[in-house]
Amino acid sequence: MKVLVTGGAGYVGSHVVAALVDAGHEPVVYDNLSEGHRAAVPQGVKFVEGDISDLASVGEALASHDVEAVAHLAANCYVGESVQNPMKYFRNNVVGSLVLLEAMLASGVKRIVFSSSAAVYGEPRTDLITEDAPKLPVNPYGETKRVFESALDSAAPAYRLAAVSLRYFNASGAWPERSLGEDHDPETHLIPLVLRSALGGPEVRIFGTDYPTPDGTAVRDYVHVRDLAQAHVLALATAEEGRHLAFNLGSEGGFSVSGVVSLAREITGRNIRAAAAPRRSGDPPRLVASSARAREVLGWKPEHSSLREIVESAWKWHLSKPDGYGDRHRK
């Protein structure tokens, strides 16, 4: 299958591209490189530099490459920035996604897998979050993901789309054998921040040490990015015409912030400095996914999502690429 991967030069997107290649598909990366890395696109994979909000450019990419399906991962994804600049997020994540959808319909492409987020749930009050939990985002980023999911709810039956939304929890880890890892600027995710500290970077800030959890720090569900990538391959095959399906992707295990830091110290053998900081607004004590539906319907079996394998793979990548892809100041 020929698959246009929007955001395919990004962290999760590049892993999805690699998984598609391994599965025998023909991915075409479509990315504006505002946050992605050209070096993350595997050799031999077609690359188109473009923006999802450019109807003509997207349409040309779909038509000229005979695209049969879209894996849509292009998005702005910083929660804090979304609060400070919500228009940027609604313009790109909602308007841009609708332009992409319009181009797909005009080109006759009716299969899409959408990169959504656990942020659609806001601050759930259950220990294990299912797909039926209320979608009450507490920040603009989460709201943009909810809005486009809603658009797919309506568009799937109206236009006979086969649509799947994958709600990631904490995407983590790396694929060092494929030279793929996590390199954001700025970096906001815990594990790369901890490993950068191990490499001599700044101390890690632990936001909140008084949560009602075993060690007082927030508990999160970490899922290996390779397992997320495999879920996209399965979702492309499982998508049903006229329906929009949504799945949580998590490990169903929770790990505290302090626990992650302690394990990273053990794996790296380095004294990672950490300091307590006040809680951040909107951070719930615990976010852990039920992935039962993905396992049952998609046949998804996460194989790399033990916290140890996640941290070890990320550490191996950071050791080999201490400056990431080497293009953090490219723009």
C-alpha cells in the first residue's frame, strides 16, 4: 500500500515510516520540517517538503504518488505553547487537518490513520482509562485533537471513509538500530530530559512531589515508539469503510516520575540531578491507559514497552547522537 505519512520526519512519524517499510508498504513522507528532521527519513523513502494547510501541495503529493492511504501525524504538540498561542494550534492541528481531509476526498483517498492523544481525556478520574471515558481536554492542544476526531466521526459515514484515531499515552524510547530517536527543541518529555541530564545537561525538574501516589510524584503510562509505529501498520489494515474507530495505545502500567529518574540512574550509571518543583496546572496524579480494545480489535501486542527497554533504547540512541540529529538550529 502506498501511504502518505504527514509529519513523517518527526519523532513518531519517522518510526511509523520505518515500520511501514518493514511491513512491505511504500511510505511517502510529507513534512514541512518545522519540527521534523530530514535525517530521520530512511534512505530510499520518497520525501516531499510541504505543509498540510497547502491544499494544492497536498493534492499534488497524493496524486503524483498514487497514494492509497494517509497516516496523519503532522501537528504542533507542545501543551504549554498551546496555552500561550492557541491560534497556532487550531490553525495547524484543526484547519490544516481539514485541508488534508479535503485533499484526500478530492483525490479519492479514503483511508486515514490519525495520530491523536491521551490529552483528549483531560483529567480523568479513573485508574485505567478506556476509550469510552469522557473527552474533556484541559488545554488547546488536547482540544484540537478532540475536534479533528469529531470531524472524523461525521466524515467517515458521510464520505465512506475508513478512519482510525490512535490515542497515544507517553510515546518513549528509540530505535537505535535504525538511527531513530527523540530530538525535540525545546524538549519537554521526561525520558529524553533525564538522559540529556545524564550527558551533562541541566538538572531534571520534578513537577509535584505531593500527589496521592506511592512516592508523591505523578504516574504516567509509557509506551515504546516502536510499538506505536506497529499500531499504525495494523490500523491501516483494520480500518473499516464508513466508520471511525478510536484506540488507546499504552502499556497499561504506570510509572512515577521519581521511578523513571531512579531507573535511568541505574541504566546510565550516572548521577542524574533532579530537583522538586511546584505542580503544573492540569497535571493529574495518574494517567494510565486500558489498551484492551487495541489488543482485541487491532491485534496489537506491544513488545518493547517495558520501562527498562524504553530507557535502555533511548540511552543507546542518545549516546550515539549526543547532539540529536544535529540540526536543532536549522530554522
